Amino acid sequence: MSRPFAYRRGQLACGAMPLAGLARRFGTPLFVYDLDAVLGAYGAYERAFARVPHQICAAVKANANRTVLAALARAGSGFDIVSGGELAQVLAAGGEPRRVVFSGVGKTAGEMDAALRAGIGLFNVESAPELALLAERARRLRRIAPLGLRVNPDVAAPTHRHIATGRRGHKFGVAPAEALALYRQYAGHRWVRATAASVHIGSQILDPAPFAAAVRRLGHFAAEVRAAGCALEALDIGGGLGIAYRPGERAPSPAAYARAVLAALGKDGAGLRLILEPGRSIFAAAGVLLSRVLYIKHNGGLRFVILDAGFTELIRPALYGAYHEILPLRRRPGRRSPAEVVGPVCETADTFAHARPLSPLAAGDLVALMDAGAYGYSLASNYNGRPRPAEVVLQRGRARLARRRETLEEMMAREGKA
Ligand SMILES: *Cc1c(COP(=O)(O)O)cnc(C)c1O
């Protein structure tokens, strides 16, 4: 997916709308999402998988903004959730419960009950005790639990170690032999119906090969499960497709990803519906985090650019050493020189960029942290007593405040009297 933001008469803009005007109108730090770009990325997946039965379930953990989720739901998207809270967010956005898949290693009984009552499409179960609890909850509520076991394909994903999930030693998934035994054990269970087998190998993966390897294993595995007498009807191939964060970086398109995956699946996929759980590749490039330069200072021979946004708004650089391009909203003439771009949070890790060549910046200038539409706001916190920022959604040249800035009263509302 390409970014919807570009310079227009020296100003960074979305279409004809300069981002600086939004920063002035709504304040900073501010997340801005272009809805047409989100829907465009979703549509690219739809087209890429059009020749096979499929359901796209956007990963809510990447971006849970209600306006954004509602637009995806209207376009036909389902959702991948990892908690009862995300289930509530999807339902509040008008998401279709049957198009919801519930992933994650630590579902509680209460979360299972809420999902069973809502009538979600699939539980991706990650352990034998979790499956025992799901069966128990389904029996009590007298609701059928649609089951997929998330198998651990033991595939290495070339990404940051914190977001690789598909190796044997990770907490995720069940080894294929154990999963096969569980499908056998629950075959014919009155309240559990095995309908799918699932994988998810990690995030920000830029090479189609590990996806192909994982899906090939999943396909072979599903064939074994079917041979054992379980009538699976779907394969959930997870998310994880990366995006180009760095200038010059290349990410496979959904079309290239689909080609690799469908070729790897071959006839093992025949008759099975594919479920996809893309997160980052749907949301990231459609969003920016706007921030104002508070101060410029020099320390130890380094130039520090101090922003009013910190890791409380965008934690990826602190958490994974992630790279986000930083662009001034108004271009100034002059030579680029290295800068340490930091936030106001009292932690050395509150650093967006080291030795980043940046054009001249002065206090009061506005910048955009690019590709912040995924794992930005959803990872925001109140650390250092910082209220969470506002989110603005753009569509066809109009700006809408989709979530207003948290107030200090709201931040403190759940505490009792001192
Ligand atoms: C995080 C996650 C996703 C989405 O990953 P992206 O890298 O954002 O595409 C999909 N499925 C599961 C199970 C996840 O944990």
C-alpha cells in the first residue's frame, strides 16, 4: 500500500488538505487516518484473493478506531480480535459477529462467554486446557463453539524477535502432532465443531517465502486432519505482511503475497475457505502522527529535536527499535543535518530517531511521523500523566474528529477521593 500523503506546494497534504491545518484545528499530538487509503488497502486484499473463497478479518489490535472499523465493516471486512474488549469495540462499530475470529493464548471464561453469546465465526485455540475450557463454556451456554487450532508451523520469520511468533519455542500455537490429537479427541463433541486450522507466524514480514512455507505446512496438516475424519472448511493463514517503513524499502503487495500463498497451498487448499488477518498492511501507511517541535537543544555535540509526542503516543521505536520516517509539514530550505528526535517522556528510550538527517527545524514547527496508522494509538498509554491524543479521520477531503483528546478529568476519573 502506498501512502496517501505527499507534498503539495511545499506543504505535506492528504490530497488537497494540508496536514498543518489539522494540527492547528485539533491540536497535537494528533493521529490522522485517511479512510480511503484504509479501504484501498482492504480492497487490494479483496482483489488479490478474489479467485478463491475467502474472508478478510482485519486485526483490531493494529487500529481499533470505531470510525475506521465501521467503514471496514461496511466494506465487508471481518475482524481478528484478541480480547473481550476488542469484541466490544467491533460490535460497537457494527461489525458482523459471524465474521469475527478470536485469537490469543490467554482467553478467559468471561471472554469466551461473551464471544459465544455474540455468535462469532471462529475461536483460534492455542492449547489443550484452553480447548477444555471452551468446550465447558459452550456446553454451559448451549452454544456451538466453532474451533480452529492454531498450529505452530516452526517457521522462522525474518523480523524483530518481539514480533516473530511461529517458532517451536514461542508461546503461540500448538505443535501439529498435538493439534491432530486434539481434533481427534473433540471430533463428534456436542458443543465444539472443528471448522478450521490456523497459523500466524509474526509481523512486519517483507519476504513472501516464510508465509509460503507456513501455509504449505498448514495445507499438509489440514489434509491430515481431514483424512482423520474432521470436516474442516477453512484455513486461517493469519496476518503479518509488512510495509515499507524506510525510504527504499520494498514490501510485497497483497497480490504478490496472494500468489505466493496460493501457489504454496496448491491442491491442499481445494474446497477450503481462506481466512486472512492482516493488520499493519491495512492500516499503517494510511495514518500519521502529527507533532509539534517544542524545543531544539544541543547536548554532547548532538542536536536534539524535542517533540510534544512521545512513546506514550507511538511506542514502536522504543519497543522494537522501529523506524518511522519523520517529515516536516512545511519544507524549509537548507541542508539536512543529523538530529536526535525525542519525546518529552522521562525515559531515554523515548527516542524516535538517532542521527536522522533532517532539514532545518525550529521550535514551533510541525512534523509528521509517517506510517503510524497501525500499532500507534492502540498502544498508547497514560504514562507520565499524559492524556491520550485525538484521532481525526479524513474521507474525500473532509476531516472528522473521530475520537477527541482525553481530558485530565477522564484520565483520573476511575480513582477514588484522596
Ligand atoms: C497481530 C496479529 C495479526 C496482525 O498482524 P499484522 O502484522 O499487523 O498483519 C493477525 N493475527 C494474529 C493472530 C495476530 O496476533
